[in-house]
Amino acid sequence: MKKTERNLIMSDAASRLRRLTALILKGFLLLATAISLVAVLLIIAYIARDAIPFFKLRGLGELFKSTAWYPSGHPPEFGALAIFFGTGLVTLGAIVVAVPLGIAAAIALSDILPYRLRQIVKPVIEILAAIPSVAYGFFALVIFAPLLQNRGGSLLSTAAWLIALPLGLLIIFAVTEIATRSIREDMVKTARLVLDAALITILIRGLLALSTMLNSIKISSGTNALNVSIILGIMALPTIVSVAEDSLQAAGRELREGSYALGATRAETLFKVIIPAAGSGIIAAVILGVMRAVGETMVVWMASGNAAQIPSPWFNFLSPVRTLTATIAGDMGEADQVTGSSRYHVLFALALCLLLTSFVANLASEWVLRRQQRKLGGLK
Amino acid sequence: MKIFYTFLIIVLASGFLGGAEVSKITVDGSTTVGPIAKAFAEFYMKQHPGVNITVSESGSGNGAKSLINGSCQVATMSRIMKQNEYEAAVHSEVLPISHVVALDGIAMIVHPSNPVKALTMEQVKRIYTGKIKNWSQLGGPNVPIVIISRDTNSGTYETFETRVLKGEKIVKNCEYVGSNGAIRQRVQSTQAALGYVGIGFIDNTVKALPVNSVPPSPETVKNGSYPIARPLYMYTNDYPKMGSDLYLFVTLYLTRKGQAIIEETGFIPVTNY
Amino acid sequence: MKLASRKLFDRSLTGISVMAVILMALSLLVLLGPIFTRGLGAFFFRATCEHRRLMLEQFTRGDQEEIAAETRVVTEARQPVYKMLADFEEELKSMEYARRRGFNTQLKEVKDLLRELLGPLPGELEAVMLRQQYGQTRWDRSLIKLGQLLYIEQWDYSDPSQMGKKFLAPRQRSFTGTQLEQLFPYLKNNLGKMLRPRFVFYWRFLTDVSLDSHFFGGIWPEILGTIYLTLGAMLFAIPFGIIAAIYLSEFASNGRLISMLRVCISTLAGVPSIVFGLFGLAFFINTLHLSSSKSVLAGSATLALLILPTIIRSAEEALKAVPYTYKEAALSLGASQLRMVLTVLLPAALPGILTGIIISMGRAAGETAPIIFTAAVSVGQPLKLWETLSQPTPALPWNIYNLATEHQAVDQIRHVQYGMVLTLVLLVLLLNLAAILIRARISKKMRG
């Protein structure tokens, strides 16, 4: 009869071998993991290496202070202030579009919508996030830009009505509530009605005037900062909504239940308890959305007009602007180091600025998220 | 999972199908010469199925750089190589040889609804340098001019800058796009726009204005009366070996069919055979 | 605050947040609506006899007899048109010079439009370029051409304070009293007989090569290029990503090195895509010389760097979600950590890892900026597998940009652009749908 020769306890040699292989394996895995470290370092190194000569040649001042961007002029000028401003302007526009919408939607998803509706809305957000940026750019250039040009005025006035009417009505009702608090019970209803009617007529009159003014605006060029801001806002929405919703959920049921037990309405719970608790998460969501908007290339290249100017006045969204990413994409052919001039190096200088911005924003959002985890973790 | 694997196998198998060794020609450069290069490529690939010709259109400057870098064999350019490009070529042991494949003119185009009938070179220069800002200063309605220009690594831009602007700077609120086709697209959808494209890109959705009373057309370009005319080039590294695919491709413009292609694309053949 | 106002506040918050969700859904609809409807127009359309002739002559597809018979019928219907043209040219010869000059330009316009509508006129030399060897292949474009034939677009510049207004003048009026006058009503009434439109489902749009710079044919080179790039990126990123995730979740101690690694991974996730493109060009092509020119290899490597952080993150989450009891059970039976990872942990986490991989595939397929200067060209043949190491390829995202901006005849190939966008969006959405289904299966398994 054959007996299986297997020891229950490993011999010294065998266990040493095992430990050695485990160590080698761990080292190998670490090496493979370190590839991401190597990649990041390489990227920073290559970009910085080719960006530094620009600063040596032209100094720091010109890039950040001058608005004259003529890289192929004689002599060439590399004032990128207008380009930085352009990036900032479209990012600001994207934030204005995405943050209110995103936070409201996150609130809806985490607290207000029933389970079944939530299951329908979540795929909508994922689809919005998954659509490739060139499809957004195609839409912005081919469908949205002509729309803005041909019907820009009426689009703007419709948007004004859509946003101002509900908000205005809300404010009116709130104001009448507060104003008629101290009136006697039996006169309160009529007093409120009168005040409401008066304020609503004022609102409608104001809106009509605003919309006639907006209707008469002729947008001369559909590829401008407004176009890009709206599209970038829609692109940043999914990020903001998912991260904000995650942090609202992370606030936990106990906080909510405690607040409800004390008699607060849902809105009061949200505004006074949950949002402050999840505050850092929401800030992180906004930062991540901003990063998405800053780093987007195809949409701005196709639909922003690419004019290196600071609009006058600075908040004129209807004028074309130029962003950092579009400048790099448009000039990327220069990045063959054949003629090795300032024109080649300035691209890397701009890329370095982009890289540093995203690096800082990343660190900020991580720090904010970690702070929230610590804060909420203590409460659990 | 099974579906995924079968799909993967099908794709990879289709990659292996087909036979002989394929030689390749990489073409890179101007968006103006792009349509000619693409048409030539398709024509040649039909006659010689074993060759794969890929065409990129990233701008004349990029074409030059790719040729010097060795990453393309034919650089299509709508301007002649600059001195520093020649110097860099020599430095990299590349000998650029130019072949003039077609003639072209740079036409000033506006939207068809624009009543302005003609422009002078001086007026074009003053519009692009920002001294003329409104169509009313040119006899049109009171609408601000939307000027559109090509981005900086374009040969069309360089020609425009040398011949029309004579080195002056373009005003800051000028919009930049990346290709001839993009300029035409902007002009045909914007009533107040003004842009410049190669003659092959004019169609009935835009109006090409006469410059200095000379309309842009094949005849006026050929006889030199149109003020902004230029040749279109293909550059190779050294003269291509006789009888090779590269040689046959680059000398297509000398054949009758090649010239028919150039004419059908809207450009002007160098001469008629 | 009084109860009523608190209730009002509550209700308005509900209203605002629901409105926000509705707005989001609406924007998705507005975005995808035109893309779907017009994109489907590249697949489902009424095709004319020219389209069928093209399919037969260029792709050898279709019944030769049937098409020959159809050509005969169509030529018969077109006879009057050509006869009228020939008669008019005879008439011109006998006209006095001034009148003849006036008609010459008009005649050239009419002939050009007829050529674009019906194909080459009889007796002319054969054109070299494909787009001039065939008439209109789509019925909707034929109707537009017919409109251009029947009406001259003219502009009324009478109002000096505004840009000109368009008005259409019937072309027939310029030819009154000549032989060509009856051409226009004849065309209007008989275009159907001359082109014989029939509804077709051109699904081969996905598998045909493009002819004559996308004027005819399909988008197979672009689709194949996108597939190659995505699979190549996966090939590079998956091994490194999964190994990194295993290391970070199983073997790593919470030291300085590890937190630095994590910071690096999240930094990599935040780098803008254009910087990846710049790095890919500067590193993979100009320094490492992975290939002498642009190539799928360089493009895949760049894309792999882009999606690496996503894979690491989702794989790590999937690994962490495996219940600790599985690992403990394996370890308690005497398995080494490696064996435990390979035989217990990875299989259990596989669906989650797969979800992450599929979503990254969708991302890699849709990215443009990294491949502009590393892999993408405007026109090229579909590559064989071994050619991908050294040759560039057309790709869906890049060609969408190219066709929508740089092409010589952007309006005439709008349907191709929409078709490409639809294909890309559907590809990405299908990948995401697959991921969602897998995830739903996991959550069901985990719950039940």
C-alpha cells in the first residue's frame, strides 16, 4: 500500500523557501504597482524638462501678465494671460451651470426620490458620464452653435423665464409669509392675496421687459464662451452628482432620524444637519467637477472660437475665448523638437500649468474627503 | 463571456486575413492639399492594392516637422519650407525636395447674404488688423465683422500673413480654426463672418469676393492676375527612387488622370497635358 | 418660523430638486435625440438606383441582372432630359453672340447640377474621382439637389441696414422660350422614375471601407482602428492594473511608500487628457521610438496610461468587497497568500473587476486627445494585426472631429458624421450597459 509522503509540519528548509518566494513575489508586485508612480514621475519630468527652457528664455512675467498671444509673429509674443482667463471664464460658467443643478439633483437622489425612481435616474447619470467628449463637441459645434446664432435671443429669454419664474414665485410667497405674520387672523388671507397679486404683477412685468431685451440680442458667433460653459457644465454634472450623493448618503440614517424625531421637516434636516455634515464631500465634488471642466479638450477646441482675448466686459459670455487645452491641442504639432524654439517650449509651459493645477485640485479634494471621513467616522 | 471571446477571435482573425506584405507611405501636412492627397492616395491604392497610404492633415508646419523627424515620407505643404526648417533638415540629414503638384489661390469668403461686392488688399489688411471693425465701413449693414483665421501652423495662414498682412499682427478678437473646411463651415453659418480658404474649398454656400477687382478662379490664378496665388507642394526626403511606390505616388500630378483629379477637387493643375 | 412657511420651504425644496433631475434628463434627451435620429439616417434611408449601382460596381454586391434591368428603365426615363439638353445646345449655336453668352454660364450651372444629381452626362469623358461617377445615392439629398436645380438662390440686398434676405427664383424663368424650358417641370414630376428610390437598411455601413474620402461607403477602418486601440490599451493596462490593485489591497502595509503610491495614482487620474497626448508624443514616439511614425502601438500605450488609475481603483474596490471570511477560510486551510489570492480572492472579485474593465474600455474608445498625434490619421486602410505595431489608423473619435471640421464637403457627408457619432455613442453605451448588468448580478448575488 502506498502511503502519501506528506509532512503535516513543513521542514525548516521548506518554510524558508516559502517565505523567500513570498518575499520575492511581494517585491515583484510592488514593482508592477510602482509603474503608476513611474508614469506620474515621467510625465511630470518630461513636461517640466521641456517647460523650464521656456522660462529661462522668456522669463516668468510675459506668460502670466501679457495678453498678446502671437507665437508665430516676428518677433513672437507669448502673453498667455488671455488664455488663462479664457480657461477661468469657461470653468466659472460651467460651475454656475453644474453646481446648483448637481447639488439639487444629489439631494433628490439621496433623500427625496423613491427607490424605483432612483434606479431610473442613476443610469441617466451614468449615461451622461459615459458619452465621449468628442460627441459633446460635435453637438456643441454642429447643433448648438447654429441654434445659438439663429435663435440665441429667444433661447436666452426662454432660459430666463424658466429660471426666474419659479424662483421669483418662491421668493414672493416667502416674502408675503414673513410680511403678513403680524396681521390679525381674519385679515391675513386677504392681505396675503393682495400682496401676492401685487408682487406677482411686478415680477411678470419685470420678466417681460427682460425677455424682450434678451430677445433682441443678436449673437454674432455661436462658438463662444456661453456655448462651451453650458456643455462643460453638463459634462461635469455626473461627477458632481455622484460624489455629492455619496457624501450625503455617508452622513447616515442616524443623523436624519434624530433630526426628524425632533420635529424638523425634510428640508430643515437637509439644510441644517445633513449638508453641513456632508459639506466637505460636496466641496470635494465641486473640485472634481472643476477639474473635469478645466481638463476638457475637444469641446473647447471645436466650439469656443479660439480667440485669445479677454472679453470686454470680462463677464461677456457671448464672445469667443481661448483655453489652455485648446491651445495645446491646436499647436501640438510644434511638439516635434525639430526647430526647438520658444514656440515648442511654451506648449510644455502651458501643460505644466495645467498639470500643477490638477495636482493641487486633486490634493485639495483628497484632503477634504479625508476630513469628512474623519468627522463622520467619529460620529458613528 | 463566450460572446466576448468569439467576438475577440473574429476581430483578430480579420486582422490576419489577406495576404501579401504591405508597404506603406505616410503622408502628413497641409489641410489645403489634403483633398488632393486623399484622392491621390485612394486612386493609387486602387491601382496597387499592396500599398497602404495613410493621410493626416495637421498643418503645413507639422508636415515639415514630420518629414524632418522621419515620421512621414511625404509632407504636403501649402507654403515653401522656411529657412530654419531647411536648417533643421540638414542637421537631421534630411534633404527636402519639393514637387509642385498644383496651383491654388487664397479666396476671401463671406456669407452669401452679405451685400459687399468686392474688397481690396488694403481693406482686407485693415480688417484683420482691427482698423475696420464693421461692415458698414465697407458699404454693408451696421454689423460688426466676425473675422476668422487659420491657426498658427497652417501654410495658408503663413501665405496670408506674408502676402496680405505683410507682417502686421492680427487683432485679438479674431477667431481661430484648424482647417480650410472649418473656416468655410464658420463662414457659411455666420452672416457677419469673413474668412480665407484655398480655391478648392469654395462652393455655393459661400461667396468668394474679388480682391483688387480680380475674382478668384483657375484662370486668374494661372495667369497671375489674382494677387494671392500660390503653388501647393509635396516634399520628400531626397528624390524618390525611380519606379518605387513613392515615386509613382509623388509624380501622379504629371499624369493625365492625376491632373483630372486635381481639377475635379477644385484646384488648378500646374499645366495641362 | 410658522408651520406653513416651514412646509412651504420643504415643498419648494422638493420641487427644486425634482426639477433639477428633470432638467438633467431633458439635457440628456436634447443631447442624444438628434444624434440618434439623424445617426439612424445613415443606416435607414431611401436609396436611389445610383446607390445600388455603386454597391454592385464597387463592392460587387447585388443582383447584376436586376440592376442592369433597372439601369435600362432609368436611362429611358432620363432620355428626354438629355434630349432637351442636346436640343438646347443646338439652339444655342444658332443664337446671336450676346444672348448666347448669357445662357452659357446658366447652362454650365444646370449641367453641373444635373451631373451631381443623375451622374455623368452621356458622351462625356469618364471622371477619375468616384464622387463624380455617380449621381446622388440618397433620396433626401436628391430632393435637396432638385431644389437647387429648380430654384436659383438669390439675395435681396435692397435693405441697407440689414444683411441680404434669401429668396428663391424659379430657374425655369431664365429659360423661357427655349428648348430647356420644359426640362424643369419634367424633372420635378419624374425624378422618382429617374432615380427609383427604395427604402434600404444599409447595415454594411459598419463593415464597408470608405470610398473617396467618405463620400461613399462605410466606416469600417475607423471602427477597426477604435477596436485595435481599445484592445491594445486594455492589453497594457489590465495586467499592471490588477497586479497593482492586488498589491494595494492585500500585501501593502500602511506606510509612507503606500500613501505616496496612492497619491500618484490619484494624480494620474486627474491629469488632463491632452497632457497625456503631449507626453505620448514626446515619450513614446520621440524618445523611445516605439515606432518610426504614428502607430497604434504608441496610441495604445498612451491610452493605457489614461485608464490605468480607473482600473486600479475599481479592481481595488472589488477586491476589498470580497468578504473577509473567504480569505480567512483559505488561509486557515494552509494556503499561502499567493494561492489564496489566485484561487479564492480573484475569482470572487472577478465580476467587480470586469465591471471596472468594461467601463474603462468605454472611456478608452471615446478619448480623442491622446490619439491625435500618436495614432490617428484621416484616411487609411483597415490594418492587419501585425501592421498595428508600426502603422497609424483612422479611429472613430478622431474622424468625427476630422469630418465635422476639416473635410472638403462637410455638408454633403453630414449623414456619415452622424452615423459615426451614433456608432461611437452606441459602442460606449453598450459597454456601459454590459457593466451595469454585471454589477446588478453581483449585487443580487451579494444580497441573496
